[in-house]
Amino acid sequence: MEKSTGSHDSSLEEEREVTPSTDVNGVTEHHEDGPTEQEGEEVVLTGCGASACCNPQRGLYRFIGLLFMCFLSFGSYFCYDTPGALQDHIKEDMEVNTTQFASLYSLYSWPNVVLCFIGGFLIDRIFGIRWGTIIFSSLVTLGQFIYSLGGIVDQFWLMQFGRFVFGIGGESLAVAQNIYTVSWFKGKELNTVFGLLLSMARVGSTVNFLTMIPIYNWVNNFADGYRTLGISLMLAGITCVFSLACAIILGLLDKRRSEVLRLDSAKSGEKVRLSDVLSFPLSFWLLSIICVSYYVAIFPFIGLAKVFFMRKFDLDDTTSNAVSSIVYIISAFASPLMGFVVDRTGRNILWVFIAVIFSLGCHAMLTFTFINPFIPMSILGLAYSLLASALWPMVSLIIPEHQLGTAYGIMLAGLIVDKKGYLVLEIFYMVWLCAALASTALIAVVDSNGGGYLLKSPAQREKEIKASEGEENSSL
Amino acid sequence: MLRWRLLLMVMAGMTTARNVSQPDVNPQCEGLPECEEPWLIHVVATGNNDSIHHLWGIHGAPSFLVVTTSLDTGLNVTWTDFIKFSPLSVTFDEKPIHIFGFSIPNLILFDDTDDSGTLDNSTEPYIVVPMTNFYWEIKEVFNESTRESAVLMETTKFQDKPLPMETKISFQIAAYGLEGRSTVLPHLLRTPNSAQFDMVLDHLVLNLNTTDDEILMEVKETTDISGFKKARWAMDLIIFSSEPLNEEEKGIEFSTEKSLDDENTPGVFHLDQITTKLARTTKQGGYMQWRPVSYLSSDRDINLSTDPNIDGNFTSLTEISIALEESLAYAVFGDKLESAMTAQTKVSFGQKKDKFYAAKTTPHGLLALDMDRHQRKLSPRW
């Protein structure tokens, strides 16, 4: 799962804070990001309500809200990668092959290719941010429950259906989290909060890889086979229940905040019509190609990596999961750092290029050597963090292409493993990374023909902005 | 179903194409009632400079030999001696240049209480099932070209009692005249000097803890096999060669290699092999090779597989058991089998947490070996 969080180029901040969604009815609306103040008498708080933790006017209240925001998607991120952590057990207990196993990821990703556009609309027009968050969180919880039940009753189709329901809620929940974040922290610590939320997302994935096998082994003491699997997944679902509780509490906090500060309900921001797609520039499409082709080599790879490490590098299942989780662990710490670096230096395309090169090198190491996989996976974690920090700020719209990359990437990956083995699979990933590299080089050429904005440092960009403002003033 | 495939080969100079004859069942056997049941199958692969005789004996301990002789050297079987298990009852017109092969004297059923998948000296309890207890028939003979010959053999009886329909052991052995790669997993490489051996233990559930004839063959759909709740199969394996043996040197050795390429056997990066001294020193000797994977389903899905675990600490043959005495190996070597270059070991099937072959109980399995008399460069042509 990925979302447009992480550090951003400060000069793009105003543009980036607008997180538009497509209004499917074709009406374009422009909203100031975040809630607006209402006219009326100032609310006076007394007693407990005036204390720091209960007063929305105080920083502590926002910090408490941040705490619940951080855990809003924790369950979703934790449970998203349960297939990867339990890959060999799922295949054994449910007697499915790698292709069928991969559908547990693709069924999450495919709906989210389009749901990202609809999520904002649903929040703005139908549910509102608070109920929308609770509904999406409930879908995540329900989906995880159905997925677990499929394991308990040994029905793989039910597991697949559960993942589909889980997917409907998952990315829309991320949209909702984004809206809350902008609403509460716009103009204040937004970059930092985005970075923190991305780190929390990675923590959730990491904890999954580190804990699911011990949980499975513990459950195996009193259950067996697919029941062990189902019960383990049900226990993982507790994190979704916890996140749902956070969603409810956050809704209450947001309601109080809106009442006290006399704010309108948060909205998703500027909307983009679907027809606008026809007028997107070449750079947008190249960025989409980079998104698709890069993420093919990341999430599908991590989803299938555990058994690859067990078979090629003779690691046990616990160690294999630990290796798989390294990418997320490193990303949790490195993302804010990389974001800071990109913020200071600009030149986003250059960083994307470097990230893709390093990712390609990591896959080459895993393919053509027997080097301890901790090493290339650690480097991959750094490269992935760098790419996310450098790529997403260049994208001013919610792009579901990373889901597209994951969706068909994981399906193909499963088929390739079963028929042709892991060597061919790794070459498949490297081919896509080469496509990402070529697109990055091309976008650099396109950008340089248009002034080279993406290749400039913040100082150069600021100078350019001042120069253009000066020209405008003189022409007036 | 437990499936294991092995390549058995010997080295003989250049690897040139050979013409492979039709499988000759019980060659030269006439006028004896024993000629009606399969004792010996003979296939000749004729090259430019020499001939390779593939001898497959199914009586006693099933034995599979690759014998290199000069061109036009013929096989001689003294059937009256052979059916009495006399030594040296199978000979050649001229002394063979090289002999290499293996025998399976026993299956072993053991209770893998610690779920290790391996059988060692401390494993208890276990039941030894001599292969002499099984009766065989030839189900099918394949000979559609002069470059390949194969035979499929299956058990029909155990201790004189018919086996239930779905319970059997089957061997498929093929001799080749061209280089290539098997079309079925694990896609072992083969040469004109090689034979490939497939073993399947299909629903092999035998109630060995009873003397009641009527229920001996009962196949139970339970996790309890012959009283073992965590039953696994293993087998004794004896490898032999006609190479001269120097007592100070290691004759037959086991080794394993790792490859980057799993394209031919998805998910398997290792290749196990057994080599004779000549194979290691001069590239001319006996060679066995296999992928360490045993498939548990007929579609050979890696996701439903387990490991064949071989004990690499070989010991020399010190005693010729009854099963071995009734085998083709003894008919060819005679009492010299004890002093020949030999290695005996055990191969067990299983790995930790594989649920003892099947989630729903009845264990079955396959063994696939490739036997060749030419050493090949293993990478990148695995």
C-alpha cells in the first residue's frame, strides 16, 4: 500500500496540499483545503473541556488527534501483508499454488485502481469525513474477518472475497487519513506529519512480518492446518478492530474540534474531472509509467519473497520474514530522512533515477549472487524510501498507478514462479525497473526542454519564481 | 503421491548420439515358467565406439545398472542359474569396460516423532520392508523411436496378497540416445549415456503391524499407518561400481551444488549427485544426479512437495542381504559385490512441517533419478 505521504519539495507544498479526487458526476469544484471557519460567537470552554487535552485550541489536543490518526490505518497496513508473512502456510494449508496465492494481493489492488478516485467523492458528497472513515475502517475489519473465516472453514474463495472487501476499505481509508491530516495540520507541521504517517504505515507492515509466524506457531499448539491459519488471521484482525476504535474516537475528536473552532467538515479538496485526463501532460504519463513499473518490482516481490529466501538462501521461515520486513523497517526510519534530503536539494528526477538504479542493483544481487539477502534488501529499503520521497511530490493528483503495478504485477509474478521459477521472476522485476529507468531518463529530457524545473534545487526554483513574479509585475 | 526422479549415467569419452534398442524383457529366456514374470529388462544404446547396456532387474532388490562394453559385445543370461539367484549368472561376451548402478533392497517405514524428515540411527520405531515382498508387472513399454526406450513397472502384490487398486509402487526407467532435458519436472538433463529413473509411492499405506492376512492390505484413511502416527517412508540405497577400489581413497561420494538458475525446476536451487572416483578425477566414471525435491501430487506442483534426504555419510557394503542376493546386482557381480566399490546409505522423504506428505493422510511419493556415464558441466545447463 502506498499513499502520497512523505516529505515534499517545499516549493510544491501549496500545490501538493491540494489532494483532489475526481467528481464522477463531472462537476468541478474548487475548495480551499481543510475546513473553513464559520461566523458566529466564539465558543468558551470551561472546566474539563478547557484542559489542554480536551481543548481543540491547544496543541496537546492536536497531538492526541495525531496519535489516533497514526493508528487509523495501522490495522490495514498490518493485515495487508499477512499473505506475504504466511505465504508457505497459506499454500500448504489451503492447497493452492503461487498463482492462486497471488490473487490475495491482486484482489486488493485491482479495485483500488479506480476506488482512489471515488473515495474522495464518497467522503465529500455522501458520508462526510467522520462517517466515511468509520465506514471504510469497518470494511477493512469486515474484510479481514471474512478472509480469516475463509481460512477457518477451508474455503479459499471466501478468503479471496474477504481480501476484496478489505481492499475496498483499505485505500479509501488512506484517502480519509490524508483528509484528516490536511484538515488538522495544514499550514503547521504537515510535512512532518505526512512523514510520520508513512513511517507508521511501514511499522504496521514490519510488525506483521515479525509477528505472524510466532502467532501461527502458537495457535498451532491447539489447532491444525487451515484452522491454525484462519485463527491466526483472526488474531491479526484485532489490529483492524483497534484501528476502527481509533476511527470512532478520532471522529468524536474531530466533531468537538469543529464545534469549538467553528469549522466546516473537512473535504478532500480540489476535484478533477475524469475528462481532464485527456489534457494531462507527457510528464504525468511518464510519472505514471514510473509508478507502475517501479511498484511491480516492490510489493509483488515482497509478497512472494519469503519462500524465495527459504528456497534459494536456505533461510528458515522466521528469518525469511525478517528479511522481507527489512524494506519496511528501513523505510520507517529512512523515509523522513530521505524526504528531508529531497526537500533540501530538490532535483527530484535525479533522486528517482538513483533510487531506480539502486533498486535494479538490489534485484541483480538477489538474482545472480548468493550474497546474504539482508544486504540487498536493506539497500532496497533505502532506495524505496528515496523513491517515495522524491516521486510523490512530483505528483499533484492521487495516482492509483502504484496499485495498478501491484495488481497485475503480483498476478504475473505468481504465474511466473510456478512455471519458470524465481530466476525468471527476478529478471521480470529487473525488466520493469529498466522501464522505470528509461521513463525517468525520458522525463528528465522532457522536463529540461520545458525549463528543467524538476531538476533544479529549491534555491534555483525560488529564484525562477521570483524572476517570473518580477516579470509579471513589470508587465502590469 | 511421493515422486522422485534420478539420473544415472556413466562416462565414456565423447557424448555422441546412440541408437537405443527396444526394451527386451527376459532376454534369451525360454521354456521356463519364470519367463512369464519380469526378471530382467535389457536395453542397448549403441554408439560409434562402444555400447551401453542398460540392465533393469526387478526381482529381489530392484537393481538398475549401466554397463559400458566394447561395440557388439552381447549379453549372456544363464536363466537356470539366474532364477536360482546364483552369482555371475548374467555376463557379457567380453569383460565390461565399466559398470555402475544402484539397488534398493528395502523400504523403511518409520515414526518421525520429531518431524525432522530424516531417518538416522536414533530413530525409533521403524519397520523394514524388504523389496522381496513385492511382486511386479510391466505395465507399459515405450519405444517410439530409436533414441529413447522406457518401461513402466508396478507392484501387484505384497507378500503374495494383491494390493488394493490405488496402492502401488511404480518405477519408470528410460534410456536415452540423445542429449536433452526431460519434459516432466524436475526436467533433469540427460545424455546418450544416461538413464532416468522415476519412483512413485502411490497411496502406499500398508498395515505392517498385523499378522492377520485379511486386514494386512487394508488401506485406512487415517493418519495412523501401521501404528505410526507420524509415519514417513525411507529406503536403503546401495550404489556400486566396477572401478578398482583403493582402501585409502574414497570411492563413491555424495555432493550437492547450488545454482542461481531454478528455471528448469522452479523453486529448487540445489542439485545433488553421487560420483565415483573416476568420475571425479578423469571425467570417466559413474554418476548419479537428482534434484532434491519429491513432489506430492501428480501435477508436480512445487507448492506440494517435500524433500528426499540422503545420508551423505556412506559406508561400504559389508554384508549381502537376502534381498541383495536375489537381485540383478548379485547376478552380475557375484560375491565380488562385497569387495567392489560400493556405498550404502538411506534416503528418507520428508521435511519439517510438511504435514507428513499430505494434509489428509495417505502418503505417497515419487523418486526421480538420472543415471549417466558421462560427467556433464552442471551449470549453466541445469
